[in-house]
Amino acid sequence: MIILGVGVATFVLGYFLRRYLAEAKLGAAEAAARKLVSEAEKESEAKKREALLEVKEEVHRLRSEWDREHRDRRNELQKTERRLIQKEETLDRKLENIERKDESLSQKERRSRTRAARLTSCTRIS
């Protein structure tokens, strides 16, 4: 009977010891799992922030590039506009010169006709 009592006691003690060790291992495993999940979440957040930063940098780079191209095109258009204005002004001056010369030639022609008419009338009188 004593042996049976010791056997039962050993069995009960073994059962509780095994249960205690299993719970300890389970608790440690759960703690390790929580730690892994926490680290994974932190890493995920870090990668998310890094990706967001990269996107922001890319947007900034593209915006800067667009601004530079837009500014260059605007400058080129302004240069072209200035050249066209200069050409127009040059053409206007040339046209004015031609009109002055035409007027001058018209005046000379009128004077020549007037002189010719006087000469003709003078030669008829003589």
C-alpha cells in the first residue's frame, strides 16, 4: 500500500510538474511570439515610412524636374518672342524707310513734271 501511495503521489507530482513545465514553455512561446509580432510590426512601420519617404522624394524630384523644364520652355518662348518683336520692329523701320523713299520719289516726280511742264510752256512761248 505504501508503494501504491508513493506511486500515486509520484504520478500526481509528475502530472503537476509536467503541467507546470508545459505552461512555462507555452508562456515563453507566447511571449516570444508576441515579441516577434511586435518586431514585425515595427519593421513593417519602418519600411512603410521608408517607402513613403522614397515616394515623397520621387515626387519632389519629378516636380523639380517639371519646374525646370517648364522654366526652360518659358525662357525659350520669351527669347523667341523677343526675336519676333525685334524682327517686326526691323520690318516696320524698313517699311517706313521705303514709304519715305516712295514719298520722296513721288515728290521728285511731281517736281520733275512741274519743271517739264514749265519747260514745255517756255519752249512754246519762245
